[in-house]
Amino acid sequence: IYIMTEQTKAWGHTKEILTTPFFEIHKIFVERGGYCSIHRHVAKHNSFYILYGVLQITEWKDDSEDDPDHRLLRTDDLYTCRRGVKHRFRALSEVGALEIYHTEVDPGDIVRYSQGGSDWKKDF
């Protein structure tokens, strides 16, 4: 049995939905004005899908904290902080989001033995 864990954070709280060796999905609730630490992930990309609210993502291209890039995410926006990139989020309103940690997947990882179509009788 898989039990979802909930964790209180300085900025709100997070609920783990699913964890596998390849990805994790968390539902996060961020209080207005709440922000996470400046951090980076060595192996995982960090994606945010906004359910409601406005979340600001700040990224730094190098180890300094000069010249950051800011991006505003709103309901139904998706943004990925690539692995190795220093970043932080800040809520400009109450925010509900899915936070997804994932590794690279090879889009060419498929071997096709036939073509798809719309007339199922033709293929059988």
C-alpha cells in the first residue's frame, strides 16, 4: 500500500503523490509571499504545472546571484528548470501546483512494427 506523505515547509506544504525511480510528483501549496531556498538538482529536472495562482521562478545561469532570469507562471502554465540550473520559486498569490522531478527520457525509445490509422479493419 502506498501512502501519500505530507510535509510542512517554511513556504506552505507539499504532498507526495507518486515516486518512482524515474520521476516524482508532488502537489504543493505555497502561501502568498512564500519562497523556497535557492538550490539546484544534480540529476533531476524540476517542472512546475500551475493549478491556480501566480508563481515566479527565478533562475541563475552561473554560480553568482547576479543577472537572474524571472518567469511568471499562471494557471495551466508548465515550466521546467533544467538539472544543474540554480533556481528558486516565490508565490505572488496563493499557489497550488504540481511539482514534478524527472530525468531525461529518450524520445526515440520506440520501435514501430506498423503504422497507426483510423480504420481498424485495414490493419487486422
